[in-house]
Amino acid sequence: MTPADLIEMAADVPAPAARISYGDAPHQFGRLRLPDGPGPHPLVIAIHGGCYLSMYDIEHFAPLEQGLADAGYAVWSIEYRRVGDEGGGWPNSFLDVAAGVDFARELLGRERLNLDGDRVYAVGHSAGANYAIWAAARPRIDRTSEVWVEDPLPIRGVLGLAPAATLGALHARGVCGGVLDGLLGGSPEAFPERYDAVSPMRLMPEGVPQRLVVGALDQSWAPAGRAYHDAAVADGGSPVSMVVAPESGHFEMIAPGTTTWRIVLEELARLTGR
């Protein structure tokens, strides 16, 4: 399965309940999808991936968004500036994700949406899973960092799908045309404080359950997910588990209808207690 396959699937996905701006830049918006039923609904903050690059936008994430809404979750899926977008890269890509995540507070305050403020979770895929893990770890960012914000929204749990969470190792590999130089400005040796503030291998969530799914057929990105899982287990700061999806490459896990999608829903249900 490829991003093009997901875009084709997205053509048949219903429009979201709302498209809402959380900032003034063109890419600072999110899409809200609501499940059937009266609620209160658990809220999933969904963050798409795509090698941190502008060529991969939120559109390919529509099948996952609707799939989660069909499973009974309210979904706030955020777009953000990426490498190649005006203003993308350090620090704005991270500040956009932070602002999009924290905008969920406003949604939680809208009584008509009937969202459960005690059940807010982050779900991300690939680069988006890095952001999802990071969103849960933000209380640990040093106050001197350019990406520190006061009082970040608490995340109750994280579902990381094929997490690209080993930024130092990914930089060394030169993934996606050396995108980490565009995202963070250079290497971990050149900008250690930036990697300290955003790489889950250096800044892990504290006391936030994490469930990870990696594809057995995903030769490019599964090693990063496995390495992060092992490091998080060794760290011991949060409960963390990992499932290897036997029939999944990189994209099957965000495509409802695949055999891997059932695994994703099961892991999310375990995370949320549903």
C-alpha cells in the first residue's frame, strides 16, 4: 500500500464535521470528526506523517480519521507546517503541532460536542507518531527551549503507529533526502539542545501509557519503532508495549479494511479502556 492508495481511499471518505483554524498560517488547521451517539466521547488527537515533508499532507489521513470516528472516537486531526512549507522546520513545525494539540482545549469547552476531557489521547503515524509521543512528553521540555510552552495539554495515552521516534539515528541514515537537517537545522552534534527537546529517545513521556504498532514487512521504519520501544522499556518512565502486525508494511496500519486495522483498533481500545 502507498500514499497514493490512501489518497484514492480518501476520495470516498465523508467530509469532516468541521475544518477549524488554530492559527493564521495556511497549514494551521485541523479537521474534526464526531462519532454517532450522545457521548461523552473520548477525544483522539491524530497526527499524520510523511517524512516531515510538505509533499505529504493531511489528505492521506482521512481514511484513518473516519475509521476512528466510526469506531466511536471523536477525532481532531491536525495539519502543520512541514519541511518545504513556508516557515516549516525548526522551530515552527513543532510549535504548530503544539498549538494544534493545545487547541483541543477549546474543543473540549464546546458543550455541544460532548467531548470527555478526561479521555484525551494522541495517535500518530510515522513522523506523526514522533509528534504524538513528543506531545505527551512536553511537560519535560526545558524552559529555555524554543519549543517550550506553558501548561501543555495533558495526554492520557499514546498510540504510535510505525513511530519514527529515533531522530538521531534517522539523521545518521539520511532518511527522506536528509530531511532531519531541514527539520532541526543539522545533526545532533551541531544542535544537541534541539534534539534534547524533541526526540523521544531523549525526551520520553513520564507516566503516560504508550502502545506501539510496527509492521513486520516495514523494513524501512520498523527498526526505528523497535529501537524506541526497547529504549522506553529500559527508561521505565511509562508503561509501553509493542505489537508487530504480521501482514503490515508502513501504510496498511492507517487503512481501514486491512487486516492490520483490526490490530490498531484493538490496541487503541486497550489504551483507552474501551
